Amino acid sequence: MKISKTLQRLMLLSLCGLSAGALAHVTLDQPEARAGEPYKAVLKVGHGCDGSATTRISVGLPAGFRGAKPSPKAGWRLELKRAPLATPYESHGKVIADELVEVTWTAQGEEHHLQDAWYEEFIVRGKLPEKTGPLWFKVRQSCVKGEWDWSEIPANGDSTQGLKAPAARLILK
């Protein structure tokens, strides 16, 4: 009996105790960056929710990600949530007292849904904090049926091993 390569891979994954859901999550295109530098966070979405199309992506921006600006997408409504800063800062001669803390893209109709079999990127740029170490982008992916809350952060360190729905990790060097 001849077994397809896809079936062989699935069998290997199940033998290793891994599930397809544990391998597929929202990640950053560039998972490492220099602290204190400008950064374009390209969040890669490679699947829906158990076969269901994605209708909304919400990204919680990490503290210290300054001057964030999202990239709009045709057919998707953009919503921005701001919050006051504990410590305002100056940028280009202006005092900045609040900061973007969440960006949400919502598909404007079924024709714009991100189908489970499709891939898309959602982009936010900003300036990274000066401190080195892990920085986490929490993503909520809503679908026609169901959702994924990619927000788990390890209690210690920066390894996402063993997490069912890890936040997108950026290592600052």
C-alpha cells in the first residue's frame, strides 16, 4: 500500500504527540529585532479557526511599542484603541500623552473573509523599547465559527513550547 506524503507527515506528527493546532499559530515575520529601533511587525495568519474563515484580527500592542501605526487593508475596517501613558514622552517636539494599545481589522463582508486555506499578513509599525528580551503581541483571531486567543505568555523565560495558543513573540537584542 502506497501512503501519500501528506498522510505520512500527519502520522509522524501524531506519533510525536503533536497536533496540527499546536504547530499553526500567528507569528511574526521577523522574530528578532534590535531594541530601541523602528520595527515593522508583520503578523502572519496562516489558517482560520478549525476550518472556519477569519473575520477579525485584533492585536494587543506591547507596552513601550511607541508611535505605532497600522497598515490598512482593502475590504477591512480598521479600529484603533488608545490609552493614556503613565509617563508621557516627547516625539518630534510634541508631548505624547497617550499611545495606541490595540489595532483591529474587521472584514467588511463575506467576500473579504480570510478563508482557512488562505494566508495573509497584518502590519503595524512602531519604535521598539530600549530593554532587551522578549516582547509579546497578543492576537485575537475571530472567525465565522469560533475564535483563537493567541495570548499565552510563558511564566518564565521566552519559550512558547507547551503553550496551546502562544502570543506572537519578538526577541529584542
